[in-house]
Amino acid sequence: MIAITEGEIAFDVPKSGKACKTWYKVYGDLSDTSRTPTVILHGGPGVPHWYVEPMAEIAERYGLPVVIYDQLGCGLSTHLPEKNGDTDFWTVELFIDELHNLLNFFGIHDNYNVLGHSWGGMLAASFAVRKPKGLKKLILSSAPASMPVMIEICNELRKTLPQDIQDTLDKHEAAGTTDSPEYKAACDEFDARFGCRLQPTPELLVRALKSMEDDPTVYHTMNGPSEFHVIGSLKNWSVIDEIHNIEVPTLLLNGRYDEVQDKAMDPFFLKIKQVRWLQFSNSAHLAQLEETDRYLEVISRFLQTEV
């Protein structure tokens, strides 16, 4: 059995108006310098760590230490519902600062990998293009290189839904009633095809989504009410012009039925020099839940391969 520890890290955010903390869980021994730890960035923004917990199984199966944490504003970290709608507060820079704070806290800033899923991959890419000291390998899992391209893809996928579902989405978006149960049910239809195809929905995902719904501050401010109705501060986000700055070995992952279709990840494949890409044939957006064993095998092999 590996050691598992939980705790909180003080995170100084002057604009927050109160003391902030980042919750974390460490799997394995970070003091063993022969093993490079992998820091996992969850998606959303604002969908906390529970649904990415299966990724940490590489610590038990392969002896690869893992750090999982909840980003500020969600899960077990400090919540700031009073900052709902504050786009000057909820920025990519804030979450990059939080990641640096975590790396420094554990003393692993000279030797670590980063695995980002969905929004976590967007954050990881934004971090990696800055050529941060100590980053050894990068995994971008179901992560787009551009939000405008992602919106375009999701709207194309939306057209494949039954017409009555499309009509419901259109009606509520036009009326500004995207908080209605009917709109949420229509979004669930999209998620069942391009989010997670498992039925029933895995408990870890249910728990993460319920937590986000209880406090949607970060998701609503940065994204919007749904995956295809993006009206938040990330709507124009893109890292395409900076991708060439990613110099570390990078693994790209997505699912055959993923909302993050190949077109959204192509720029990473075309512009990163040391890059590999694998697609999971039986998965949508959550291969770590839909094809867990295969997912763990793939990421552990990449992390253990000598460059």
C-alpha cells in the first residue's frame, strides 16, 4: 500500500479579501527523487477532483507519485461565491499562480510532470508555453488548443441531437433561462453522448458535478451555462500562437466520441516537437472513467519512458 496524505496549502490572493487555501491529496512519496511526481489539473473550470481520482491509481499500480488538488473556488478548497461574475478575479493567471504555489510548497518545482484534463489541459498548456523550470513531461487529456474552435465543434455536435432537444436549448438561451431544469436536462442529453457514455453515470463524476452545481461561481464566470453556450471570460481563449514554446515531451489523449474532437487538438500535434497522440476508441470526454485500465497503462508508459 502506498502512503496517501491530505492537507491544505495557504494561497495568498490579495484580491480575494480573505485567507485562501488549496486542498490537496498526495499519493506516494514525494521525497523519493528517483520518481518524478505528476500533478493532475482537473477540468471545469470548477469541476473538482473526484472525477480525476482514477488517474492517481498509477501511484499504486506503477509506483508513480501523484498530486491531486482542487483549484481555488471549488471542491475542498476555498470557495468565493461573492466573486461570481468577476472576470478580473477569475483568470488563467490566478490558477497558474496557484500551481506555482503548490509546486513550491512541496519542493518539487525542479522536477515534476503535469497532466491536465479538459480545462485542466488548457491551464496546463498555458503553463507549459512559459517554459516553466522543472517541467519534465506534459499530458493534455481531452483539452482544446482554442476555445473559439471548441465552441464551433460543440455547436456542430449539438446539431446531431434530436430536434426537440435543440429547440429546448435554443429557447432557453434566447430567453436567458439557462438555469431552468429543462435546459439542464437538454444539456444532459449532450453530455450522455459526448461527455461520459457510461450508464449509470459513475459516482465520482456525479459527486464532482454536484459540487460544481452547488457553487458554479468559477464555471459560470469563466465558461458559462453549458459546454456550447460559452459566454464567460474563456470564450476567446487560445494558446495556438504560443504552442511552439512547449519543449517538453507531450502526450495528447482524447476519445473517439469526445466533445474535444481532433480538430480542437490538432494544433498541439502540429506545433509541439516531441509529441504523441492516442485516441480511446470506446470513450467520449472521460477516458479515465470509460476505459480506466487502458488509460492508466497509456499514461504510465509515457511517464516512465526515457526521453
